[in-house]
Amino acid sequence: MKFSYSSAMHYISTMNCQDVGDSKVLLKVIFDRLNRRLQTGNYSDTTIGAVSCLALCDNSEGNHTQWAMHAAGMSEMIRNRGGIASIPPEKRLKLYRGEVIGAVDTLSMPRLPRPPRSTESLYKAIKMTFPLDATLLSALVESDLTPNMFDLLIDLSLFAQTLNYAAKTGVIIDSTAYEEDITCMQYDLLTFDMTGATIVDSACRLAALAFGKSIMQETPFARTASMEISRQLQNILTTLRTECTRSDLLFWVQVMGALVSSQTDEKDWFRAHLRAFVGQRVDLVTWTNAKVLLEALFWVDCLFDVQGERLWLEVFGPA
């Protein structure tokens, strides 16, 4: 049922209005069947999975109010079933995607408990031994970060370095560890305790959520998926002291802001501020030099290189 719904939604979104009659009929059949199952109070894996699919599809269409309703209903059904432990382990991540992706787009609090891990981290699974980059450590130590955000950013850097290593060497990665890593990191960022958080904490939290969107979503920076992060990150960056805006860490934040705002009303603001930042850091004018710094911090070549190079061409013109 949930696969039929996804197919119908995709068909409707890609075809002209006169061509969608059959898909609308299919949607009505699916909704009628789902409603009958919901009325029984017997919430099977299939029924909960279907609601998760509804949440994902509505969120991808920018219907965040509908997403929130479906996500709330899904979490309530899971609670009535006996909690997340009642869901087969192989199906849990699918349900978490239905909640976490929408929560990131709307910057709202997840209703489900933190995802239980069934594997060790990807970094440990591949048995990586590379040390933390000195540039990264220096950037984190010199920034006004609380210990919890410091630790979250260390985990994010190790995750990014592991993905880069896997892409360059062709080593096979554990898909479950990969998805659990990014889902747990996004969850921890969403639920980060902002009591006592610094302005730099807040900026890095939003930039890291934007980073994670590129891993969890096929089209991460669509307008409806990016408006809230873009708006809030702009508000935070306007309050930073001048000396803070020259740091390596805030350079990465500026770049992620420019990427996440590529289709929002804040696009020109972020590009102007990135241009001003690089004007004070002549070592970052070329994309080649900028990428070296970004890779030392939080960057996955195969995910961001095309977008980053396009951004540099747009903001700074041909080399």
C-alpha cells in the first residue's frame, strides 16, 4: 500500500493535470483502505509504515502541517503498540526517516525517542585510525562552543572523513551503520539543549542540520525544505561579533548557509556575506583553497563538490 501511494504521488507531481485521473483514483482507494485500518485500532507494521510514507510524501511536497499531523499520528500508534521496541529492527529507520526529515525541515522536536543503535558507528566499523585534523581541532578550540556541541561536531567530522575515505578507496560501507549515524546525529542536533548554548553553538547546529539534509534527502535544498533553517541561520549570523566571522569554523557555517539558502529569500544575503568574509581571507578566494579548508572540517566531496564549485563561480566569478 505505501509503495502504491508513493508511486501515485510521484506520478501526480511529474505529469500534467489532465493526466492524473487514474492516480487520484488510486489515492482515494489507498486512503479509504488506510482509514479502515486505523479505525480498528490494530496498528500493524504495514499500517504504521503507510502513515510514515504519508508523512514523507507530504513533507516533500512542502505540506508541513500535514506532515506534522501524520508524524504525530505515527508516534501515537507506535506508543500504543508498546513503543519503538515493538517495531522490528529492520523497519525502525524507515519510520525515523518519516519523522526526522520533516523535523529538520521545520526545526521541530522529534516525538519518538532517540533511535536505538543496532551497529557501531561507521568510523569504527571500517576500523578507521586517521587522527583528527589539526585544522579542525584548532577551529573548534578557538570557537565559543559548549562541550556538547564540540563533541557533536567531532562526530560529524569523523563521519565525513569516513565517507570521503570510503569513496576514494572503494571500501564497502555498512548501510545500516551509515544511516544510523546520520539519523542519530540529526536527532541529537534537533534535541540539543539550547539552555546555556552560545551563539556559535546555534549557528553550528543549523549548519550541521543543513549538512545532514544532503545525506538524508534527494533534493535537500528545495525552497520548502530550507526556508526555516535559512531564516533562522541568517538571524543568528547577524548577531555575531565581527571577530568571530573570520574564523575557519564560521567560514564553513557561511558556506552551508549559502547552500541551504540557494532557493530561499535569504539567498542574496548569504552570498553577500560570504563574499565579504572571503574578502578578509584572501587565502580562500579560489575554490581549490576553499575546498582544502572545508575538507579539513566537514565536507563530503561526492555530495558537495558540484554545489560548492557552482557556488564559488556564482559568487566570485571565473578564477
